[in-house]
Amino acid sequence: MVSKEINFRQAKLLATCGLASQFPAPDPAKPEIVLAGKSNVGKSTLINALTGKKKLAYTSQTPGKTRLINFFEVDNFLRLVDVPGYGFAQAASAELAKYSRLTDQYITSDRPLLHILLLLDSRHEPGVNDWQMMDWLQTIGHPWSIVLTKTDKLSRQKTLCQQRNIKSSIDNQFSFDEGDLLVHTVAAEKGTGIKELRQFLAGLAGGRAKKTD
Ligand SMILES: Nc1nc2c(ncn2[C@@H]2O[C@H](COP(=O)(O)OP(=O)(O)OP(=O)(O)O)[C@@H](O)[C@H]2O)c(=O)[nH]1
Ligand SMILES: [Mg+2]
């Protein structure tokens, strides 16, 4: 059977939700890929890069801008889900609790959740919140992998070094076998690593990414 070719540029905003009751009806034919990670790590920028649309997902220099869950649909085949970033200090704690409750509700509700991408800044070691998130992902048992963002801020050699180090510290923490944890690298604003990530995501959904520019 020929696998479906997925055009990531054929993407649209499906829903913006502040309440679980606003989530679009789950569609088993459209598996969902979540982008999670601390505020400002580059989730919205990565969605823009994957879809080749500069302003599809809102991006900002002010941490905590994306406080709603945004669903994007790619080529009628899969969905990208931008969940609020954690760990920003400016929001009042009641607000913070609300955002994380929304993310909890999303991830633990009955959805065709194919994979979670946990984004980490390539320049830093994972923080306390990141480790808590990984603990949680391990507990709920959905497949997940790491995306190291903003690698344009590092030399190629330093990026490889960080990729190895972060992989081995996570492997050690959770006793993954070598090779079980994938650590992707991207520089979304330059487009580095984007084709590879599209191919990975398309493959998970049983398709292949259309080769665009
Ligand atoms: N140099 C560089 N900057 C980036 C990259 N990706 C994102 N940024 C910058 O990082 C900042 C935050 O990016 P966002 O995509 O808004 O981050 P976010 O994870 O969606 O943040 P929240 O919505 O607050 O959770 C913006 O100023 C982006 O321009 C990258 O690959 N390289
Ligand atoms: Mg965002």
C-alpha cells in the first residue's frame, strides 16, 4: 500500500480552547501530536516552521503568551496541539493552576493521542519543571520524544554534544534502553531539522511528508 503523502503546508487553525468543553471532537482518523514544554521554549515557532506559515501559531517574546490550547489540522490527516507553556513566573498562581489543569484535562482525556513532543532549550539542562513533565509522561504512558530547540544559538559541535548529554541524562533517569529515546534538534527560525521532524511525525501517522522547499 502506498502511504499517504502529507503536505504540512496545508494547515489551518481548527480551534482555540480555554475550556475542555471547547476541545474539538476527537477524530480517530486524525491522530494528535502534542507540543509541550516550558514557556518561551519555542512551541508556537516550531508549529509555524512545520507548517511553513509564519503566523499560524502565535509567537512572542513575552513568556506565557499561549495560554489556550490551540488545535491545528494538517492536510486533513493529523493534528498538532499547542498546549500552554509551564513555568512562567508572571502569571498569578490561580491562573497557572487553571492552565495546567487544562493541559492535564487534555492529555488525560480520551483522545487519539499519537505522540508528545517535549521541547527543551538546547542551551540548558532540563529544569525541575521539565523533569516533572517527563515523570508525568512516563506515568501516563504515552509515547514521547524530545525536541531540542534554538540550536542556531549553538555551534554544530556544541549542539551534538548537548544532544548526547541530554539524551544520556534522560536515559539514566528513566532507565531507557539506548536508542529508545529520540532527541530531535531544530532551529525553527532557520528551518534546520524541520524536514526531518516532519518526516518523523508523518511516519508516526502512517504517512510520509510531502517534499516541499
Ligand atoms: N534563535 C531562535 N529563537 C527562537 C527559536 N524558536 C523560537 N525562538 C524565539 O523564542 C521566543 C519564544 O518562542 P515561542 O514560539 O513564542 O515560544 P512558546 O514555547 O510558544 O512560548 P509560550 O507560548 O509562552 O509557551 C520568541 O521570541 C521566538 O522568536 C529558534 O529556533 N531560534
Ligand atoms: Mg506559544
